[in-house]
Amino acid sequence: MATPSQGDAGKGARSAEADRAPTGSPSPSAGTADADGQPLLRLRGIGKRFGPVQALIDINLDVPAGKVTALVGDNGAGKSTLVKSIAGIWQPSSGEIIWNGKRVHLHSPRDATALGIATVYQDLALADNLDIVQNMMLGHEVVRHGLLDEITMEKTAKATLADLAVTTVRSVRQVVGSLSGGQRQAVAVAKAVMQEAQLVIMDEPTAALGVSQTELVLSLITRLAERGPAVLVISHNLNDVFRVADRIAVLYLGRLAAVGPAAEFDPASVVDLMTTGTSSRLMNGNGENVTLRGSGSEG
Ligand SMILES: Nc1ncnc2c1ncn2[C@@H]1O[C@H](COP(=O)(O)OP(=O)(O)OP(=O)(O)O)[C@@H](O)[C@H]1O
Ligand SMILES: [Mg+2]
């Protein structure tokens, strides 16, 4: 009960935390806003119900550009549901999605793509029988005089991979089915970059990867955010989370248990939050920028 915001559990938690300042006055070190004081994506009071199951309850979350936000939580906490609501797969039952300061309604994944939201899944969304260039340019093919401009497309794909310092791919004409998991992930990220996504969402990007492939993907995530887009990463792996995250958001039973700069958390406090919805450890340290939502008391 010692952090400033946890005492606001209940009524106060809905109105008084730094993340919710409408413009201009974000929490000084929370780093959620760009120069206009406006985070790229704001979720306000998002709820999602599947019949009797309330999968998400009153989620207030800012996702700033140029930063990696890690979304963590135990199985069934609501991570995928939240991400699917941002990706246009589900429509929230309540609440608002605010994109660049404007309220938006995402009726389909197409709507999300049109805004500049790209979702990268581990094994989906790439065509195994096509090569790297074909995959990256799929739906965005360059045509000249009625023919595919293979040279330009290959150059573009190569340049994007080089920009992201993806060096382990031997040939961009290799079929994607023959790539390792980490290389596939790299191609999927490069595709999102090429489509100039402003928000790249990654659901468990390292779940199926070995040590060196995980390294490749983690460094890619860091470089991606440095280029400007917001990155929202779901992960179960706290090592990965602490390697890449600028901000951490913890879901517990459909509620946002805590959100704040990664530096304000440690693995033990995140585990507490994931498993009980609260943590006394944060309060012993300098957790003043972490917003605890008091999920335990609202049960
Ligand atoms: N399509 C659906 N229909 C009914 N209930 C659903 C549906 N999708 C998710 N749920 C329920 O919503 C809750 C949150 O599920 P979600 O898949 O978002 O969890 P998660 O945090 O992604 O878990 P995991 O770590 O296991 O992937 C769960 O109780 C789940 O059973
Ligand atoms: Mg999931």
C-alpha cells in the first residue's frame, strides 16, 4: 500500500495515474509520449467479453513510439486477446482505442494494417514455398511495364535486411520453408518494417527458438524500436523481457496489474505480479513510476 498509485485502487485507479494525462504532462520518466505528449497508441477502459468469460477488464495502456513495451502475464491472463483487439481481429466489448490522438474502430485486420499496425506471429503469415523476396513483397509487388520488377524487389528486400543487420540469411532467393525459426522471424519483422508499420506487435517471438536464434531476434527487436516504430512484445520469458523492454505491462486475470518503466521492475516483482496481481517488492524499492492497479482489491 505504499506506492502513490496503489492507494488509488478502485475509483482512483480509473482516473488518476500518469499514463492517463490527456496531453502534455506524462509522468516525467515514464517515457510514454512523443514530443506532442501523445503516445502512438492509447487503450482506454478496454474490456472484452466472450460469453460468460470476461477476458479483459478496464485496460488502460499507452504504447509509445520508439520503445519496446513488453506485455507479460500467466496463461489465460488475456495477452493474446488484448493484442488481437489491437490487430483488428476482435472488437473490444467496451473502451476506446486511440491512435495518434484519434479514436479509431478496427473492424478487421485490414483496418489495423491500413493504420500501420503489423502483427508478427512465430509461424504464421509467411508462405513456406515462396522465397524471402517474394514473402517480403507479398501484396506489395513492384510492377514495371506489366511485369514483376524482380531486380527492384530484390534490392529493396536486401536493403531492408541489411538495415536491420540481418546477416545470417545466405540468399534472399532461399525459400522460407528452409529457414531456421530465428531467420523466419527476422524475415517477418523485415516485412513489417518494409510496410512501414508504426506499431509492430510480436506474440511470443522467441518461444520456439534456440539460444543463438533468440539472440538474433532480441537484437532485432531492439534495433527495430530504435528505428522509430512502437514495438509491443508478448513474452513468457523474463530474461528476454528484461533484455529488450523499455516498459513492462503485466496482465493478471484480464486486468492490467501494473505498468511502468522496465528499470522499476525486477524479475521477482514481475513474477509476483503475474501470479498474484500485486507485489510488495516494488514498494520497497523506488517503484514510484510503476502504476499498480490494485487488481487484488477490485476482484
Ligand atoms: N475465442 C475465445 N472464446 C472464448 N474465450 C476465449 C477466447 N479467446 C480467449 N478466451 C478466454 O480469454 C481468456 C484470455 O485468453 P488469452 O488467449 O488472451 O490468454 P493469454 O494471456 O494469451 O494466454 P497464453 O499465455 O496461454 O497464450 C482465457 O480465459 C481464455 O479462455
Ligand atoms: Mg496467448
